Amino acid sequence: MGRLTGLDHAIRFDTDNRSGGCQLAFGVYDPDHTIAGASISYDFQVSGGGNAGQCGNAGTYQMPVQTFRTCGPNVRVDTDGRSGWCDLTFTVSGRSDVGLDVQFYPDGDTGQCVNALPAGQYRTAYQGNPVTIGIDADNRSGGCQFPLRLRRF
């Protein structure tokens, strides 16, 4: 197995009703070409019936897999008291032996983290199996923890 690692720390969403939001972008640093040929994308959309102003720069973007550190386009998470949430979907293609483990769990009100699992459990995006999380961190206690890790099977 190659030297694939995840984040040292979780990303935490807690946007509430305060001004501003969070910019989020993804990339894979692959200096040894361990996952050459793999393609990973992220799709960012407002939930059905939700307020699109909470999910800035909605669309589908490639997560660059490069021998240098870089990220794809930013998306903006600004979930507050408005209706709905932001769906973030990860898709892996090009190789059947690469998976992106997505951990998503609440550290307060569980309703803020749509499709959450208990801490320590992951859903894996792999070829033919996308994973979607819903970010709805809006003026309730706590937020959502979001660690990722990349691995080969």
C-alpha cells in the first residue's frame, strides 16, 4: 500500500447566524503517483427546497491529484437560519482500488449534520459509490466534524 494519509485534524462546520461563512476546497498531494489515474470530484448543491444563498459557488469540481500541493475551486458554506442545507457529494472514478473515507458526525445537535454517522465510522466513496453529506449548521448547539482519509484497497 502507498503512503496515503488523511487530514491531521477534522474540518468543523459551525456557521450559525453569525455574519460570513466558510470557504472550502479540496486537493490531493500525490508526490509518488500512488493513485495515478484516479479521479475524485466534489459536487456542492443546495438541498431540495433550500435557500441557495447558503451554498455559494454551487457546482461540480475536480479535486486535483497532483505531485504538488493545490486545491480545486472554493465552495462557500453559509448555513444559517434559512431553509435547507448544502449537500456535498464525493465521487471517485478511474481506479477500482482507491477509496475516499468520509467521516461526518455531530458535536452537538444531531440535526445539523445530515447523513451523519457516529464518530469513528466512515462512509467510503469509491468507483460507482458516491458519498453525500448534508451541512446544516444553523444556529443550534454544536456543529459538524468532518475528517477525510484516502486509501487503497
